[in-house]
Amino acid sequence: MNDAKRRLIFERLRAANPTPTTELQYRSPFELLVAVILSAQATDKGVNQATARLFPIANTPQAILDLGEEGLKAQIRTIGLFNSKARHLIKTCELLVSAHGGAVPRDRQSLESLPGVGRKTANVVLNTAFGEPTMAVDTHILRVGNRTRIAPGKTPAVVEQKLLRHVPREFLKDAHHWLILHGRYVCVARTPRCPACPIADLCEFPDKHQPKEEQLSRK
């Protein structure tokens, strides 16, 4: 995979979706932070259903503290790991109120000091809420990076650093959204939809999935 091919890949992804964004529903940096924390081992659809109940009641750190841990659990109990997520969110809200004036910090160190916030969550918030050119590597991006050979690596950290190094600067801000959506809807885990893929001719995956009729013609 060379830089010219990478540029073509992102040009096509941009042409297909000029303004990509997260599928999580939010209206403020704090709502985004809450949604991303809740999204661990959960679907965006499931998170959106829970936050549609939660945010009209409590969408600030103080409002969630006023709701209390048990009240918060009642709003998010449809999401996996809701007990631990509620504990993390309460502690995060306490720290936001006491150390950051109730605002979501814009620097990585402060974000990653919040309970339940790791590097991936911090990257999502920095990118989506504040426009920073970060790369939030989840399972989809890990898969796409390796399959296509855009950024092969065994760990999210390795793939992240390779993407930051090789993705052309003009695409960096939106690159992780394109790659997540591509992995979620096209380059899916079990049977990648290669015949419908806009970058199939540029992808270096050796085992591209073919339509059944083409498979039969080759036998």
C-alpha cells in the first residue's frame, strides 16, 4: 500500500460521504462524552435509545449528579454493563464539576483522567466535539486498516499511529468516521461486501468476497 493509493482511497470515501460524523446522537460535548462512554460493548442504536430517555432529564454533569447513581441506572439499564457505566459516569461528573467547572476539557490528559475514558473515547471527543485530527481506532478501523493494508497492525495503538502517519492531512479530521462507517456497513467482519465496495480495486485484501455466480464461473 503506497501513499498514492491511500490518497485515492480517501478521495473516494470523501466523494461518497463528504461530511461524515458519528451515528451517536448528541447536542453538546458533554452529551457526546456520555454517549461514547455508554457505547462500550453496545450498539450506537442502543445508546441512542437510552440517551433519548436520559438527556431530556439530565444532560449536564450536575443534573446527572442530582439524578444519582440509582436514578442514572434506571435510565440506562437497557445498555450492557450499565452498572459499571453508571458508576463511571457519576465519578466523571463529580470530577467535571470539581475540576473543570462542569465543562468537558479539550486536552487529552484531562479527558483520559476521567473515569471510564480511555484513549479511544478521548479521541472521539477531541475529534467530533472539538475538531481535532485524531484517530479513534475501534474494531472496525482495526479490521479495515489490516484488510485493506492502509495501516496494518496487531493493536489499535499501532494502527492509530500508522494512520496518523500515512493518511494525507486534508483527510485526517474525517478519516476515522469514514473508516468506521466503511467497516460497519461494507467491510463487515464475516462476509465483506466487496462487490459493493467503492475501493475494492485499491484494497489489498487477498481474499476478497465474490458474488456466487463469479465463484462458480471460476470452478
